[in-house]
Amino acid sequence: MARPSIRAAPSTDYEGIDTLKVWLLRFAIVFAIYFAFQGGEYSTYDLFRQRDREQAMERMIDSLQRDVDSLKTLRRLIETDPATQERIAREEFGMVREKELLFRFLDPESLKGKKR
């Protein structure tokens, strides 16, 4: 009868190394996902902030475009419409036509304390 070998099987201490490799791989995957969203030149937060700024700029441009359009209309009226020209001459410069009288009414409060 052959004697059984007393030698133990070679031990494998690779179990700890395999676990470490798995954890490093998991960490690398999580880091890659994080970097995909937050890393690089522009993070996701930066892109959202830029989108908000773009929308604010578009609203400002629309508002300014309406102002420009109304000013162009006013300019055209001032250059070509006699009624608008007359209204501005009367209101801004106090001009009157021939044989018209201009009445100016003073506020009684403005006369207090003034000598006559």
C-alpha cells in the first residue's frame, strides 16, 4: 500500500489580490462615469449654466430688438409725419402757430416763498 502524501497542496494567496483587482476595476468604472459627467473642459453644471445664460441673452436680444423696432418707427414718423412733427414741436419746444396764444399754468405751490 502506498502511503498518502503528507504534503499540503500549494496555498494560493491570490484570493486577496483578485479581490483587490475587482475593487480597483469598480473604482475605475465609477471614476470614468464621474469624469464623463463632471470632468473635462465643461462639466454638466457648466453646460446647464451656459444654457441658462444663453436663454437670458436671447430674452435680452428680443427685448432690445423690440426697442430698436419702436425707435425705427418713431424715427420714420418724425421724418415723414407732419402731425408727429407738430406734436413734438408743441410739447418739447413750446411752439405755437400764428394767432394762437400759449397759456402756462403755474402750480400755486411753486409760487410760495417767491417775491413778486
